[in-house]
Amino acid sequence: MLSIHADTSHVIQLAVGPAFMLAAIGGTLTVLTNRLARVNDRTLKRREEREHADDAADAQKCAAIDEELATLNRRAKVINAAVTAGAICAILVCVLIGSLFVGNELEIAFDRPVAVLFILAMLGLVGTYLLLLVEIFIAQRSINPT
């Protein structure tokens, strides 16, 4: 029968918080990738419509499609930045959790590196959510331009 050191059980308790954070990041990345897929689908549809439009006869329609394509491109760039920030955040949380256990097993004080990793992960998470908000504002403005 395996026995768990009191220190190891404490490390497991410490790792629970970041593990929940990792789950939240996963959910956020799912939302972001779904939004990106919708933007990509809409972009492909509008590009197809643009190719079939007659530039001379449908000048206004072509201009509207070009404007929407520019907005979709901006949205895709913002979502990609948010996904990148979220993925970096998730990697930092994984390294944080791993360093908790490595520090415990090697009996090394990892207090400061763990604190730095947590702060960096939180900054990445804040960046992810800020970029999500920016993308939502861009999408809303394209629907209701006022």
C-alpha cells in the first residue's frame, strides 16, 4: 500500500486551485475557438459572394462585402490573440502545478517561482478575457453600427 507524505497531500491541496483555473481556461478556449470557427465560416461565405458579384453592377454590394470582410479579419486577429494568451496561460498553469510537485519531491523551496508563475498565468487570463471583450465589441459594432 502506498503512503502519501503529509507534504504531498498538502501539495495536492495547493494544486487544486490552479487545476480549477485550468478547467476555466479550457472552457474559455472552447468558446474562443467556436467564435473563430463562426468567423471563418462567415468569411468563406462572404468571399464566395464577393467572387460572384459583378463589380460594375453591384458596386454597393461589393463595398459592403469588403467592409464586412475587413471586420471579420479584425475579429479573427483578436480571437487568435486571445487563444494565444489563453494557451500561454494554460501552459503556465501546467508548469506551476508541475513545479509544486517537483519542488516537493526534491525538497526545494519553489515559493517565489510558483508565485511568479501564478501571477503570469493570471495576467494571461486577464489578457484572454480582455481580448474576448474586444472581439465581442467589434462583433456588436458590426451588427449595430451607430
